[in-house]
Amino acid sequence: MPRLQTLLTAILAGGCLIAHATAQTPTDACAAAPAINNGTYSFSTVGATDDGPTDSCSSTVGSDVWFRYTPVCAGSVSINTCGSNFNTNLDVFNACPSGGGTIVACNDDNPICGGGQLRNRSSLSFNAAGEITYWIRVSGNASDGPAQTGSVVLVVQGPCADAVSYQGRLVSAGMPVNGAVNLQFQLFDAPSDGFPIGPVVEKSNITATDGLVSTLLDFGPGVFVAPRWLQIAVNDPAAGVDFVVLNPRHLIAAAPRAIQAANGGLGGVVIESHVESTGVFLNSTTAIFTAIGGTTRSNVSLPTGTAVMNWSITFYTTVANTGFELRPVIQGAIAKRGLPTRHFLNQASFHVSASGSAVLDIDAGLHDIFLEQRRYAGAGSFVHDSGDSSSWTVTLHRR
């Protein structure tokens, strides 16, 4: 039976919540536009220049700034600058204009923002395709001279859906899979055995390119109110064989929804994931925490935010009655570590599984992400080798 690996990237969307986000710094240059999610963003355009074309609902486009926005699901997107303190224009492009992008929607003055001077603020809506990036330009009117810049309150509200965006990597006999595959997805309430939650979602003839596959999943409303484990099975449509279940299941914690509520609805996006290990790693354990071989991803660029790290791993010990503590680490200029979980093994050479979650505040920069372990009881060594697997995901919630 071929050995298969999977890399999980889950984006929890839905709830129609409008986030009250902290300031997100825009950019003068469309090509360097920062990504934003659904939410409310406050910033200043003072000092901005004009990077875009004059194409707009306004004939006097002045100083502008840019953002990127990618809705998880298809549907209506509403954007407005009603809370701003100057005359604004709004434009949405399907790519940067310098790269041939054209306007999808635009607005100059919209009375929906209110009476008086508020009438010259902007508000628009457009039908967006899911998982397609759009570029948002906020600009002033050149005819207003120095008054064409000021403080902006940008509100973005996208389509709502109980959806999970899945991206995975399939490997057979050490080589990335290419071609059509059938996939089955099922949520459970436990990392093994347990009870199924929601329907089995089957995706047929999904194209794998250099091992990578992606698809949208919908398990229905209310399934992520508690931690869930995603089980994935795969088969070859041409072979007509039974589905092969991939192990281990992947933890999708309820923590992202809890953080949404605490921050006014700001959703999280998984921005980094770890593929299960394929090498042989013998971790000779002491009482000092050490990194677990095969679990590290180095020099990961992360922005400032609150990171939810969900992890799982299988391992064994060389001597019975040995206990280990495991914890996740995101190490930048300052290392941030989750609380350790304890695991006592009363048998030698018997593979066990462990999983957990941690919520860590991180600063922008390059980070190493890994799991580490230490022995707290007994005399055995911690072993994580080619017969074992490990996985983790980091979900970022901007502060």
C-alpha cells in the first residue's frame, strides 16, 4: 500500500461577523499591497502618492493606497469608507493595473453614507468569486488639493459560509502524486475512534499537481463549536480500489471561533503547516527540553498577531514506565512556548499519539516553528522515527 502524506491548511469562515481590526498599514504601491480580511481598518493616507491609473468612477483620482482581499467563498462583498474624514473614492480591480488589471467595481460619492459632507464618502458592492484575489484602492480627489488625504475607516464585509478551504500534499512511494484523485473528508470528535460529526464530504477527480490538491469543504453549520479531527481518505479513480485512510487525523480546534468572539469577529487564516516526517529521528532524552527531529520548519515569515498552534505527533520510548512532556514552540527574536502536556508510557516500543493546542502572541519577523520534548520520569529515550508521523498548523489572528 503506498504511503501517503498530507498537509492541511484550513480557513474557518462564516458567522457573518464584522471584525474590528487594529490598524493595518496600507501601501502606496499596488504590487506590495498587504492582505486584509473581513473587518474594519483605520489608517491615514497622509503622505500617499498616486500609484494607480485615472480609471475610476471619479475623473479626479488623487493620492491612493492599496490592499489585497481574497474571499474564502463566492458571494457579495460590501466595502465602504463612510467613517472617513475626507472625500474618498473606492475602486476594486481584478489585478494590479500595471499588470493588466481592470476595474470590477467603483464608487465616488454614495448618499448611503449619510447627508452633508458624508455624501462624498464611498460605498460599493460586487459579486466575488471564492478564493480569487481582488485589489482595493482607496483614494482622494486630486481637485481637493491638500485635502485629498486624511483618516480612513475602511469596512470590508464578505460572503458568509460554513466552509473549510483545504490544501493538501499527497505523496506515494516518496514521490508527489500527479493526476486525478478522489478524496473523502469526515470530521470526528476524537483523534482516533470517536463519533463522526456532520456528513462525509466526497470530492471526485480532484487534480493533484506535484502532489498539491485544494478544494472547498462544507460540513454544515455549527460543526466547529468544539475541537474536531479531520480524517482524510484517498483513492485512484482509474484503479477502482478502496479508499486509503491517511493517518493521523488533523486537529481543527474550536479556538479560532473563541478568538473571533473576543476580537469582535476577526477570523483566522492558517498561514503555515508542517508535513508529517519521513526521516529517522532518535531523540536521546534528558530533563532539558529539546527540539523533536523532523518537526521543524525554519525561517517562516509571520506578521504580528495571535497564533493558534494545533499539533499532533506519534512516538514511543525505549524503556517502559517513562514519562515525557511535549510542547509547541514559535521561536523568533523571542521564543514563545505553549504549556507542556504530559504523557506517561508504561510499555516500551509501543507507538502512542499525542496532540494539543497553544495560543501564542508573536511579533513580526522570521520564526522557527517546531515541537520539543523532555523526560520527566523514568529512563527511556523519546523516539520519533520513520514509522511515526507529526503535523501542526499555525492559524494567525491579527492584533
